[in-house]
Amino acid sequence: MSQWAKLLARIHNNPKTVTFDELDNILQRAGYERRQPRSGSSHYVYTKGTRILTVPKHSPYVKESYVKAALRVLEEEGNES
């Protein structure tokens, strides 16, 4: 099993303990472009075509609702292919 598959499996099993860097890595490898926040905002915006996903960078972990939303979008893309 590749590192990519292991990371996705770990995130699916426990979405509460996902760091921003891990989620960022997954989204960028899936083809999303990251736009960094300006003027003090902590919200990063990921875009791919017409899809837009906003993820705030908090430490130590990203909130579960944002992780689940990202996984849902990635699964929808997988079903479209």
C-alpha cells in the first residue's frame, strides 16, 4: 500500500486527527490549486474547475467537518471518473 493510500485510509478512519499539512497534501495531489489567505485570514481556498473548498488553518488539527467535506468532494470526483 502506498503512502497516499495509507494517508487516505487513516483520514477515513479518524477524521478528527488530521493536520492541515496532511489535508493540504491530499487536496494538492488531487489537482486542487491552493490560494493563500490575505490580510490576516486563516482560511485557505482550494479550487479545481468549478469546485471551491475553504479550509481554515488551525492547530493542531483541522475541524472534522472540513475534513469530511473534503473527503466527500474527493469521493464525488472519483465517482465521476
